[in-house]
Amino acid sequence: MDYLNYYSLKKSRNHDELRSSPTEKILKLTNITYNFLFFLEGKVITKEKNPFFFKSNKVSKNLLKFPLSFIANKKNNFYILCSLKKDDLKKIGFLKTCTLLNIREFLFDYKTRYSSLISAGYSLHKWQHNNRYCGSCGSITKMDDNGNSIVCTKIKCGKKIFPVVYPTVIVSISCGKMILLARSLEWKKNLYSCLAGFCEQNESAEDAVKREVYEEVGLEVEKINYKYSQFWPFSSNLMLGFEAKVSPRKNAIKINKKEIDEAKWFSSNEIKSLCRKHQLILPKREAIAYSLIQDWIKKN
């Protein structure tokens, strides 16, 4: 499995056309199988661990009463998001026997080829929920473009809002044969990862790397190289992965306790040994941090 693309949804060639088509048109096509993904206030609704348990060649009048959004299509399979409220569960009979699962736990525990579709649906659902009111005038908003944009209902305003992603840098920092790993205050015991942080306004990704590293551990990095990216659905981050080096003469760590709990230099052998003893926990395979760390280990 390509874990870097675990949550990244590859769009079909006609995705943009379908996404911007009226919902009524999309849901009345022939020779199409509609696969529904139900979310209730941030949790995914499943049946026997299957989130796409409800499929149909025709969308019922009852389902049309609820907010439906186009996620993606794969040939003749269309994937549709249905965002629900608590009271809605009583109105859709077949949902009464289903299970509500935390999205993060579900995607981590039940690895599936549909992970990118589920994460895309979750990101859209969360964005819709967070934009129920217009940021300009405070009026109620309504969905447009198959749920892929939102419009203010106040005629004089009419502001149109589109889904956003938040650029975030994450960096593996090395010094000779050592790599820097750190942990946040709220993380479980022994879990360490790479340093990361949001890009600020009017800031390049490379400058964000320099700033975040200096703010958190007091190190000045050099030779910053871009590696690869990954979409992280839980907070709609576009993770931009970098590697950087620190001079051996300037590798003294100064931890900012407001930012992180601990940071240490590790050798490749130390990482392997501590992981075997369960004294060190690395990020899950689905996280870009895991790939950055493993790439460094292979070289060292």
C-alpha cells in the first residue's frame, strides 16, 4: 500500500464537471451505482465495519430531503456524502441498526482501499459543518456545486465559500548520523515524531521550516530539501515534507516547553533497538512522518 497517498483522492478526468453540476442532475443519471457515505456530527456511520454499506441505482425521495454532496466517481460508481444531524437518524430507517465510529480510529484500525474516499468525505463534511454561517455577514449559508461550495443566503451578500486546505510543514532534521525526534505534551508515552507546524501568511514553506524548528528546539537548520507531500484529513492539512541538516557545532537543543515536551537526537541503531523494546513509538505508517523517518533510517 502506498501510505503517502493513503488519504489522497485521485480525481477522475470529468471530476470537475461532475462536481459543479446541479445535484439533481447528478442523482438522476442512468446506469450509475450510488454509494452513500453517512456522517453524523464528525463520526462515520458503518454497518459491519463497512462505511459504504448502502448502494442504490436510484436515489429515493426520502434521501433527497437530506444534504447530499458529490465526493468522487470511479467509472460508473458515484460516491455521495450525506451529512446528518442526530434527529435525522430516526428519519432513515436502515440507519437504526448501524454503528457510529470515530473517524480517526476507523481509518487507522480498518485499513481499506476506500480510505481516500472516506477521508475526502470527512473533510467535506467537516468543512460544511464549520461554515453553516457566512463569515462576512453572519447569515445562514446553503450548499452549492453539489456540496463542494457554500453560498450565503443573504441576497445583498451572496458570498461564495470554497473548501480550504492548510499548508503545514514537517521536517526530518539530521546532524551527522543522528536524527532529531520530538514529542508533544498531549501525546501518549514514548511516541516521538518529526517537528511540524503551520505555514503563516506571507511565508514560504522553507521559511516556515526554519521558523518552526528554531521556535521549538532553538536550532538553525540548513540545506533544506523538499521531499514529498501528503493530505491529512483530520485537520485538512496539506503536509509538505522536508529534510534539513544542522551543523555539529550548533546542535544543542533548547526545548520550548510551550511548544513541545521533549526532543532528542537518535541514531539509526538506537531507534531500531528502542522500538523493539517498546521504549520508543514511531508515528503510524499512514503518517508522512513515518515515511520521513524511515527514509532517513535507510540512508543511515
